[in-house]
Amino acid sequence: MNRAFDQIPTPPAAELQMLREKADRYDRFTRNLPALLYDYVIDEAGTGHCLYCSAYSQELLGIAPEELMADMNRFWNLIHPDDVEFFREQDLKASQGADTFFIDTRVILPSGKEKWIRVSSTKNSMANDEPAIWSGYMIDISQTKQLEMMLHEQATHDFLTGLGNRNYFKLHFQSELQRKDRFRADGVVLLLDLDHFKLINDRYGHDAGDYVLKQVANIIRAQLRNIDIVARWGGEEFCILLPDTTPGQALLVAERIRSSLARRPLHYLNQQIRVTISIGLTTLRLDDKHIEGAIRRADQALYRAKHRGRNRISCS
């Protein structure tokens, strides 16, 4: 028998019982907590090792804890392809001097199900220059992300037509101004207004008016590219941003929209509703630093189109 082992003092029975109770309590806690708890260390070669992983990994990630502790690549392989590069960048920054790590990311489970998870950890200082152990948790935030996306959609999109709203358009407009200045690219703004829309509401009712707005939105969308930005500007007005587009090209787009509406009526509850649209067109200028100038010019051109008889296009 190993005499050195014999010389190790045996803790009193009461102390052993207390340690067992603490271990049992911790085990119950980790098994019932809706979070994956883990300890993680990065060795001198830069390789990550999972030292501890709670049982919730099976529920959260679809992988048993012992599998994650045996091979950390099991976790890395779950990260969404669009998120993995950013995750690795943040992980590297944290390992090179940060004391905390925090990220929201998407994972694709072995079942194919996609989740949003939050990963958060803190570095524990170690003695004798040993590698630091990072202790942290992972939780499912899919419902939170869905709510965030729903609120963002409501804040930036028009409920009736499904188009972007004024806030959405302004955000993309500022991005386009920056890109235009950087690449000296052409760009055009169209401001569109349905002719005599109040008469449609008065004659056919507001439900018919809503139907017309939705159909017009679909017709406009059908004439645009994926890179074009369209929004319901307000009421019966729509606004379009055409990046990388010359005035001549924009005029063709505007004419396609105008003629698509003018040449055939919309059908609503066995009724034909004739709809026409007036369009104001302006090019983006080098001195355009905000949206107001371009919208003002497009609005002036739209006013001229209305004044000259409607159902036409006018350029600023």
C-alpha cells in the first residue's frame, strides 16, 4: 500500500457529508438551470479545451456535455456560416487581453434547427502563470431575437403595403450618399403620388383605397431591382432610390411604373378602379449631404407633373 497516500489526513465525517451535499446541490442546480455552464481554457498553442460543460448542452445544442469536452470543434461546427468569422475574431480578441467575452450568435443544431444563443464568459486569474480559465454560460435567446426583429420590422416598414417606411428610406439614403461619394456613382430619387386618390376613397370606400395602395406597391416592386430601395413615403406617396442609375435609365423605370398603372384598371369586388400616378425625378448631387435637398427637388418636379395634367413624369 502507498504510505504517502496513507499519510493524507481523512476529512472528518461531518466535513465529508457537507462536501457531498454541496456537490449534490451544485449538480441539481446545473441540471435544472436553463443555461449551459462551462469552463474553458486556451493552451499555449492557442487550442481551446472545454474543462467542464453542464448537462443543458444536450437541450441547448443537441450535443452531450462529454462530447463537447472531448472535442471543442463540435461547438465551432454548430456556428452559423455567416457568423463564424466574426465569432472567431471576437474570441481571439478576448484571448489576447480582455477579461470578458460576450456575443450573440446563431447556431445550427445537428437536427437542422436554427437558434440564437448568447455566449458570455469571464476570465479567472490563475496562480503560477497557468492558463486562465474562462467560466461562462450559454442561453437560448431565439424568442428575444424574434421579438427584436418584429419590433425592427414595425419601426421600419409600412404595415399595409409591406414596403419600407420613411425611417427605412432615410437610413438607406444616407448609406447610398456615402457610397456615391466614395465611388462617384450616379443615383436618382423618384417621388410618386397617386392621382385623385381621395376620389377613390370617397367613391369606393377606404377598404378599396387600401387595396389600391397594396396593388400599387406590388406593381412598383415588380419594376425594380434588388438593389433599389422603395418606401411608402406617406399617404398615397411612394419614394424610390435607384443606385448606380443615370437619369436616362431612371426615366425608363419611371415610365414603366406609370404605364403599368395607366394601361389597365385594378379590379376590386367586381369593380374596375382606374389608377394613374405622377412622378417627380431628381438626380443625386455632389453637394447632397442629407435627404432633404433631394426630396425637395423631387417634390418640386412632382408638383410640376401634377400641374401639367397628372399621369406624367417630370424631372428637376
